[in-house]
Amino acid sequence: VLTIHGKYENLFFKQSVSSERLNKLGYVNFPVDLGIVGYRVGFVSKNNKNSIENVKNLKELKKVSIVQGLGWLDTKILKHNGFDVVTGNNYAGLFKMVAKNRGDIFLRGANELNDEWQTNKNIGNLSYDESIALYYPLPRFFFTNKKNKEAIKRVEEGLILAYNDGSLMNLWKKHYLKSVEFANLKNRKIYKFENPFLKDINKNYEKYIYIPK
């Protein structure tokens, strides 16, 4: 709200892209995290881990219930793609929900798995899946008031320069590479889905999206 009404000059914040935010706010058309959060890997219960590993195709995957936060954009994306989504309104409680088998898998970004596992691994019966990943485009942009046109241009040009000279990738690796390697995307079966909230977006951002080797 403060950004929309311009109460604070040059206030920027990072958030997942949706058509609603694109319409209300000014934005930098660059995926700040290189889209890594769009690769979704999951926490599971120890006694349910084998059933997830036995998923062999999309039909079987659609039978898996997914734990997500109430009001999260991911929840809306997954429901759009036909998944049964079980929601909770407490972030810390979502790990306990899946550990207690109140849902089959709690999906998180590949850049989030390692840190969250280290924080929550003492929860009884909690584990994480190593066999599958879901992918849907989930770029995170810097948003600001629409009036900040010069600042938007400057930030976008700076991000592109940093990407091209390698400094942005070095920073990305510093913060995300350990967790991305822990997520081991290259040895997972990746199922791809659409994000219906990107219909109005300029596709120039796609050239900067991280692609696992």
C-alpha cells in the first residue's frame, strides 16, 4: 500500500510476479533470483517418502496432495494446474503438517530446501524428497511506485550489467548455490506446469532464468 501511494520515495521491494502487481505497480523486468524459486522440491514425512519416490508419471503426481501457505501465489498456481492443495496459515506449522501426514509433500524453492532442512530437521518424522521437482515460471521482480520511472530504468540497467559481467551470478552463487546443489535438480524428474498469472508479462526476463545442467 505504501508503494502504491508513493509515501516513501524510491521504495523498492522484491516479490513474485502476478498480473495484479504488474497492473498496480512499477517494476524492474528482471528475475532477481534468476527464477530459481520456480523449481519446487519438497518436504515429506519419513513414512510417506517411499510413496513419493514411486511416482512415475503425471497422472500419479496429480494424486499427491500438496501443503502450501494460505494466500500464497503458489497455492493458486497449483490449484489452477489441478492439484489438491492443503493450506495452513502458519509458516512454521507447515513443516509439522507434512510430518503429521496432513498432506503428502510441502513444496519449497530449490534455493530454500537446505536452510529450511537444517532449521527444521529436528521435527519428528520430517524428511525431504529427493526424486521429483515441479517447475513453473515464478520470477521475482523489484516493484515500486509507477512514478519511479527513472529509478526503475537505472535498476534494470544495473542488473543487466551485473548479469553480463558475471558479478550478479557470483552473488547468486554465494547465496543460493549450496542449497541448489543440495536440492540436486539434475538427478530429479522435473514436471513442468504453467503459471496463469504471467499472461500480461513481457517475456524478456526469460533469457535470465536459471536452467539446471
